[in-house]
Amino acid sequence: MLNRVRSAVAHLVSSGGAPPPRPKSPDLPNATSALPAAPPEKPRSPPARSRGGSAAPAKTVEARASFSRPTFLQLSPGGLRRADDHAGRAVQSPPDTGRRLPWSTGYAEVINAGKSRHNEDQACCEVVYVEGRRSVSGAPREPSRGQSCWSSQKEVTHESLVVGAIENAFQLMDEQMARERRGHQVEGGCCALVVVYLLGKVYVANAGDSRAIIVRNGEIIPMSREFTPETERQRLQLLGFLKPELLGGEFTHLEFPRRVQPKELGQRMLYRDQNMTGWAYKKIELEDLRFPLVCGEGKKARVMATIGVTRGLGDHNLKVCSSTLPIKPFLSCFPEVRVYDLTQYEHCPDDVLVLGTDGLWDVTSDCEVATTVDKVLSAYEPNDPSRYTALAQALVLGARGTPRDRGWRLPNNKLGSGDDISVFVIPLGGPGSYS
């Protein structure tokens, strides 16, 4: 998948569906840089192994790449063994050499506590240079004056073109995974959190339960939100209402405070549907005894009692347990894209963008991350590029905890994260160059 992520990123920063750009040397003039930081979330079925190129006929057998860690970690064979040690759970970061990630970005990761064989929170980071292109019909232009709104062309901004390209890249990736499933029985799915820097703006695209925040002068600016059965309840219910055949006569699109019992037929109970944020009463009917489309709360919330995230890539094969009902119609591959204009603010070296997979956010709040940012960065000189790696390591260690008799524990003795954890810390000011 990593090669396909790189290919998709290179394609999305080129103009409107054009062929992927030819890489250029960083020292050539008139080049635009892009920094994609893309940690896809863990597969929810057996992890799909990466393979380059388009899907071939089903009878064709291609060599598939084995599992690997990000190349920028530069892990030796001994380092790879330590990275796969579920008991020790050593934190991995790029070596402290001159070959740093762009902008002196910090990165750290740790494997899970035996939950799965590998660290499935894969990460990548690429710099792509895009050549300028002549404008074409429908390209962004200044709105003309004195024309009727019926005759003038709708204004399309550069920002909306980039957002659309990112959204299209996610859809193309999802379609590629569908072809691989049909042609090669490569199954599975993942979440994805992607950051692209282009022409002075940072674009954060999220499909799943990873998250990103900006910490600027102590202020917390959310740059994404989790997509779960709870946060997307109304979208899921609306689809179930409009297409009841997707529910197979087994589920109801309505939500109740608890599972309805047969003895409650004819009684009144609180409910809400796809149009409601509050609760009202209805008379319980036979159809209401079906299993709810969205059930559970918090981390235990599930769609059709099967999956806990509602956006991501793949999962074309996923079915309801002991059923032939597909889950995919309710899972969206489209990300939510938020834009941050770096040119609108004066940033200091302590202003950072933090990306984290759910292993971080399951046990760490935004405020706790901001506190760690202040504590760690204040201990380093502002021009020390290693400060951002130290911050990423501190965030991972803080979420992992320390081993005790009853598992990995935080200082307050609460359970630490037993999940894979991957964290990027991208400075918004300081030693990094955004030119």
C-alpha cells in the first residue's frame, strides 16, 4: 500500500486528473514542494500487502511485497527485531543524522502489546515537486464583474481544486483496492490521515479515527475529527432509511436508548431517526425489534454490530458476522479535508502540527498533548532540530506507559495504550523551510 500512497500523493498535487508529475531535483527553479505525511490506520481485516501497478487478470500471480517499516527509520536488522518486540515495545524514531525529514519533522512509533503481529500504523513522508502548467478551460480565474449570474462561469478557487484532488485520490485508492480484491483476493481495509503542504497552505485529510491538531501559542486548533458510528450516526441512518434493502430485514435504522424487547410491543419508548439530534417518543412496532444499525457507545459503538469506524479505504469484502449483508455501503472512502493558511499567522518554533493514530488519542486528550508540547519544547533551544523528534517520542511514551504487573500503565495507574502508536510532529515555524 505504501507505494500506492506515494503514487496517489504525487498524482493529487498535479492539476485536475493530469498524469503524475515527473520528479524534479530540489535545486531546480520554479518548483513547488509538497509534504505528505500519511499514516494509514490499521487494517480491519488481514492487512493487504502492497503491490505496484494496475490490477491484472485473476489468474496472474504477482510478487507481493512483505511487511516493512517506513524507510526513513533506516532500521538495521537488529533494529527491526526490536521494533517487532511486543514485550519491550521500544520507541522507534529516525536516526539523529543530517538526513532529517522535511522541515525537521519529528516522528516516533511503537508496536502494540501483542494485539497483532506487526505494527500496522504505517507511515510515509515524501517531497514532490510539481512543474507549473498552463491554465485550461475551467481553471480558477478572477470573477468577472457586470455579468449575469446565469451567464458567468462558476468560480473555482485553487484551494477547492487541491481539496478535490485529495478527495479524488482517496476514491481512486479505494477503487484500486476493490480491483485488487477481485483480481488477486487481496482483502482488508485501513483508515488514512494525510497532510499535504502546497502553496502556503496545509491540507489535512482524514478518513477514519486518526486525528490531527495544531498547537499554536498554547492554543489548540483541531484539524480533523474522528469518524465513528456515533459521530456519523445521522449519515448512516439516512442511508438505511433511503435504501432499506441494505439492512436486509435484520436491522432498523432507528436508534433507541437500549435494545427493544418483544414484551415492549405497543409501548412508548424514546427514539431518534436520521433527522433528529434530540429524542422523542414512539409506539414500538414489530420492525423496531430488529437489531439497531448503530449500537453501543464510545469505543464500543459499531455499525451493524461489526465495525467501529465509518470512513476509510477498502473493506470491500467485509460482511456482517454470520450474514451475507455487506458493510461497505455504509463506509465512505471520502475524507474530510481541513485547510490551514500558514501565511495568515506569524509562527514561532514552538508552533506545531501533531498527527497521531488512534493509539495516541485513545488515552491522551488534546490538552495533555498541548501540555507535553510546551514541556518538551521549552527544554530545547529554538533552533535545535532534534526537539521535534524528542516531542514525538515523549507523546508516544506518554501514551504507551510503562510495563507493570497488570499491563502497560500510565503515571495515574490507568491503562496505557496497548495499540500501535504512530506520531508526526511538524513544526510550523523555526528551522524548517517552507519556500
